Amino acid sequence: MEFHEIIRRPLITEKSNISREEENLVTFAVDPRANKLEIKRAVEILFDVNVITVRTMVMPRKKKRQGRTFGFKPQWKKAIVRLEEGHTIEFFEGV
């Protein structure tokens, strides 16, 4: 698996922004087949930072309804990455 295929997108929520500022944690949606070592290697190479730990969790599928029809949103994998002190990843660069 290629590095850019492992990291799907950053998760930008209020909770992830607070943890990024206070504890130097960054949250990503990742490929469900990726393990912690692959995620660590991908983040270090793509963003040029040092990673201390990686925590992963599989988010369960959720029921979705449209009119009378029921369906499901797919399950997905989330990774919370702790960066070394002094290293950051900026998703939005402003003036």
C-alpha cells in the first residue's frame, strides 16, 4: 500500500483541534487495512514529522434513513497520532 493511500483525510473537529493544540495529537481517517506501523511510517514521510505513538479505532457503521428506506453508512478507521514536541502539522495555513 502506498503512503498517500493509507492516510485518507485529516479529521477537523472541535475536539481534534483542542487535542492538537493542547496535547500535540493529530487525527486522521485511514485505510481500514493499515496497521499502526504503516500509519506511523506514512505520517512521518508525508508530513516530515516524528511520531511518538499511534492509537487506532474502528468506528462502527451507522444506520441511515432516507424516506422509508433504511441503509447503513460504512464503518471506517480512525487514527490518533501523537507528535514529538516541537513538531506540528498545519492543515490550514492562513495569514
